[in-house]
Amino acid sequence: MPKLSIFQCIDCGNEYDIHEIRYRCNCGELLEVIHDLHTSIPDPEKWKCSLDNHLNQTSFHRYKDILFPSSPKDSIISLQEGDTPLYDVSGSFTDFGSLWLKHEGMNPTLSFKDRGMVAGVTWANYLKCEIVICASTGDTSASMAAYSSAAPNMKGIVLIPHGKISSEQLAQPIASGALTIGIESDFDGCMQLVQQLTEKHNIYLLNSMNSIRIEGQKAIGIEALHQLDWQVPDWFVIPVGNAGNISALGKGLRELHELGIIDKLPRLAGIQTIGASPMFESYKNGYSKLIPQKAKPTKASAIQIGDPVSYKKAINELKHFNGLIETVTEIELMDWKAKIDSMGISICPNSSVAVAGTMKLRQTGIINETDNVVVILTAHGSKFSNTAVEYHQDASNRYSNETIIIKPDINELEKVISS
Ligand code: F0G
């Protein structure tokens, strides 16, 4: 009788028990969780039809048989994540077959990280881990802090690059009661420290190099397809930093395809900023070895990452889905943020990297005018209010909308309104 879930090395294929606390194979490579999906979903068509009867459950519960069938029911730590909106904006972008925005910023801690964290913290709770830790550019830390504080007996520790995350992101772990440590380094420096620490101490690592988190994150693509009544788009476009999310997106879609629930594969496009583009450089050179970069500051600070941990997983998925990597400039990403914000959909600058990339791929004809496209928006604009205020205060910006200050005088007010 095969086990329902195991760890397997993405390189040498070595297998490990899922209950081991382990993030890498003995050969040093990352692990992937492999499920016996034919046992958890013996009749895929029946499973697919049954999902509509479970719309009152949280997304993690509803898709559990494909996300993480081994997840222990009694240990689940959920903050009601998921069921995020899928906006059809095709009416405003008529040069696509259709264009959809999946807004992961509408999760409890305002980013997609909650999708993986429900799986990670649930597993930590089940394993009775009392201390959990992550390195973060601001969103993993917010999410891990919230979920660990919702668990019965768990302390969260977050390592963040000092001075490099937004004040809203900094407020989140502090308010949740996590031990919040600013490191005088960048994300890659924080990530190295977390790995060193968890090798030496009994502290559970909850970055996406912990492959349990990837299983929860698969829900984004699966839920989007369910919302689209399983009509597979031509493209999924997603911003890429540490490369966990694109790996999760690919794995979830791959598993749906293997089960026969979808009958074709979409293409994947990962988008980075010009100054933090190690994946792009590798892609340009035929997926040559990753050369770590010193990532340059960007308004998309959550993806200012030069040495993505999940690089190899992401490359495997990109190859499987005939994918590609593109880059965008600071001006492009900020203008597209303003444009989408002005449609009533508040997005963060990391999300707008994906929007700007989509538009660039459309302009260059890689995405064509009949293609159906889903863009993953990864966090809410409210996490980056300074970025928006700065943009709109500068009249030289394309879509700026400056605040006008006046005396408390009716004549002045009328003058402003009529001008
Ligand atoms: N968008 C946002 C809002 C993010 O916070 C991140 C990553 C990404 C995109 C990229 O996802 O790393 O899986 O490729 N944030 C991590 C963090 C690194 O610490 O919050 P990825």
C-alpha cells in the first residue's frame, strides 16, 4: 500500500517520510511533496462535480484531496483564506481574447502567502512545533506571524531586511506578536541566516523552501480554474521573486492535467523587474545555471531577490508549460499599478509587475489578441500606501492624481472643483 504523501528529491528522486522535519534531500537539492492522487481522488470526474457542493467550506478544505490529502483535519489552522475574486477586465482590455485578474491580495493578511501558510502552519501544529521562523520581504512574515499566533502553542520569529519593507508590512508581524528581527542585509542574507539557524536548532522553517507550503499555494491556480468552469486559459502570468509561487502554480496545474480534470496545459509567464532578474538571465541563456545577483532596489520590494531558492523547481515547471520569463522597468510597473488601481482594484507594485509584463508580452505579440489570460495579483495595494502616495504626488507621472491643499474657504473649494 503506497503512502498517501511522501517527500521526493526533485533531482535524484530519493524519497523520505512526510513526517520527517526536512527541507532538502541528502544530496542538497529541494524536495517536492508527491501524493498518491489516485487514492485521494479515485474518480476525478466525480470529485470535480462534488466541489460545487462544498462552496461553503474554505478553499483549503474544498481542494484538500489534491492540495494536501495527508493534512490532518483536527490540526487545521485557518483564517478563512482563499475564495479570492477573479475579475473579468476584458471590457477594458479589448485586445485580448479575455483578461482576468485573480486578486490574491484579498486574503486575510492581504497577500497570496496565506494559501501556503494554512498548509505550513497546520503541518507545524500537527508536528507540535513550538517555534516557527521565516525570512521575508514582508508578506511571508505577515502571514506566518498571523497564522502562528492563531495556533494554540506556537511562537513566530520573522527575519526581515531592515529598512527594506513597507511600514504596513512591518506593522503586521509586530501586531501579531511575532519576534520581529530586522537584519542589516537583503532578503537573500536573511534567507541564509534562517537556513543556518534551522539546521542547528529545533525551529521549524516556514519559507517556501519548505515544500509543504507549496502544496497549499497550489490552490491559487486550481481555484482560478474552478471559477473559470475548468476552461483552461492560454496563459497564466505571475510575478517571480523567490520562485515558490510559480513552482506551486505549475505543480497544481500539472496535477489537474495528470488527473484528466483539465485537458490542455496553459503557458506560464513569470515576470521580474529589470534590476532583480536572475531567472530572466537564466531563461535567456537556455535555462543555464542560475547566477545569483545582488538584487537592485525596486518599488516591487517583495521581489527584490537575487538568489531564488526555488529556482530549479520553477525551471522544471516553466519547461513543462512551455513558459517564459520577461522583465519590466520601474516606470512600467508603477504606471500599470496606477492604471489598475484606478479601476477600483487596489494592487501592490509586485502584482503590477505581472500586469506590466502581460502588456509587454501582448505588445510584442507573444501573447496574441485572441489569447485568454489570467494574471495573478499577489498582494493588496494597502500594503504599499507610500508607494502610491509618492507616485500620485509627482505630476510628471503618467497617471498622477495629486492631492490639492486649500484653506477652509468655500470660494477656494468651488474654484478647485470647477477647474
Ligand atoms: N508578490 C508578492 C506580493 C510577494 O510577497 C512575493 C514574495 C512575490 C510576489 C513572489 O513570490 O517569492 O514565490 O516568487 N514574497 C516573499 C516574502 C519572498 O518573503 O514575502 P515568490
